[in-house]
Amino acid sequence: ARSLLGSNCISSCITNLNSLLAEKISEEQQADALLLLGRCYRFEGSGDSGTKAMQSLEESLKIYERISKYDKLAEVNSYLATVYDHFGFHEKGIKCFEKSQIYYNLANDNIGIAKLQRKSGIIYESRRAIEFMKNALEMFEKYSMKIEKARCLNNMGAESFYIGEFAQAEQYLVSSVELFRTLDSPEI
């Protein structure tokens, strides 16, 4: 199913995951399948896929809460925050974003926190998001995570542009493109 999602074969991925969920699998496997199913529905983007995405992710969250998997609780809350926000439930998105930070801290996952902060522009207003992203940038530099650093610079450029800081936006975006070029990334 992960391979199918990565290859943009979303309907096949959904079919396979629903078949898997009909089987007798462990709670943790169910939670993981539901997380992936939520991601599929989010990418599908048709009809009631938003509702299905939220339902799948909320079910996954309940299972992970029962089995106290902090790293997965952080991941699901992070993804659920973006889904809620995308479908117009901004307050729920903020709460999930905050819970995700808590769980990443409990899991002692600094990289997870940095990745969460990188996408904070989805949830918070631009100036606050940029501050989060500056923290993330430091973490990506510390661990030599060049692709994440380039993505973070890109996001910082976009947020700076939104608030009219065009010179700063250009600086971030140029740095992002230069870094993506060194990685020969299609994200250029």
C-alpha cells in the first residue's frame, strides 16, 4: 500500500488497505493501515474523501492512544492537523498540531519536532510560523538534513512573501533552490 501511494496509485492503495483492514491483524497494524488510508483519502480529494480521511485518521489516533505509542501519536496528530486545516477545521488543526509537539517531545524525537515546525505555516500565521521554521532550520543543519533544510527555506520564503517581506523571501527561496540543485532534486 505504501508503494502504491508513493506511485500515485491511490485508488488501488485504498482498495488494498480496505482489504487489509477486513483481515484479522493486530491493533498496531490496524492503526498503521488507518493512518495510511487517511493519507490516501487526503490525496484522493474527491467527493467525501475529506470526511473519510478525517475518520480514518481519528480511528488510527484512538488505537495509538490505547497502546500509548508516542511516536505514532505525534505522526498521526501532525497529519491530522494538516487535514483538519485543509478541510476548514482550523481550531481542531491547531489542537492536533500542539498535541503532536507534546508527543514528539515524549518520544524524544527532535527530528520529528523539526519536521512539524517546518510545516507550521499551514497552521499558524506567517510571523509565528517563521519563528518555528527558524528552530527547525537549526535542527536540520545540526543533523545535515539537506532536503529538509531546503524545504524549510522554501517554506520560510513563502511565508515571508505572504507578509510582504519580499527581499527576505527572495533570500530564503534562492538559498532553497541552490540547495535543491546540489541535491539534484526534482523539487527545484
